[in-house]
Amino acid sequence: MKQAQIMQKKMEEAKEELAQKEIKVSSGGGIIEIIINGQQEIKEIKIEPDVIDAKEKEMLEDLILAAVNESIRQSKELAAQEIAKLTGGINVPGLF
């Protein structure tokens, strides 16, 4: 029981650490930039002003979508790495 409490505490600490870690992802050669934390919370989206053109709306939407999806993928990967450190590589579903 005590080991479970220790693991629970370590998991909470890992969640807090993940909330502080940020990943920066760009799309379209830097036209779109997304900053996301280790808990898959998007913190910032930057768009180069030069590409804001009503005629290029669809392309801009695609670039944003690609950057958001990649940032979420990388954030999940970061979280999985942190959990693996705590669990010794054992996959424990539903921790995050």
C-alpha cells in the first residue's frame, strides 16, 4: 500500500513537471508555430503576418492543422517518456 502511495505521489509530480515542459513545433517552414506543454495544452499559436491572405485561407488552415497535430503527437511522446521513467518501461494505460 505504501508503494502505491509513493507511486501516486511520483505520478502527480510528473504531471506537474509535464505542465511546465514546453514543445515548439512549426509548420510550413516556420510560417505557423505552436507551443504546447507536456499535458497537451496548447499555450501559443503564432502565424507569420505575411501569410494572412484571404485567398490562401485553405492553405493556412492546413498548416495550422498540421502543426497542432504534430505538437500533440510530440507532447504525448514526451509524456510517455516521463511515465516510462517512473514505471520502469511498463506501459500503464490511462495514466495521462
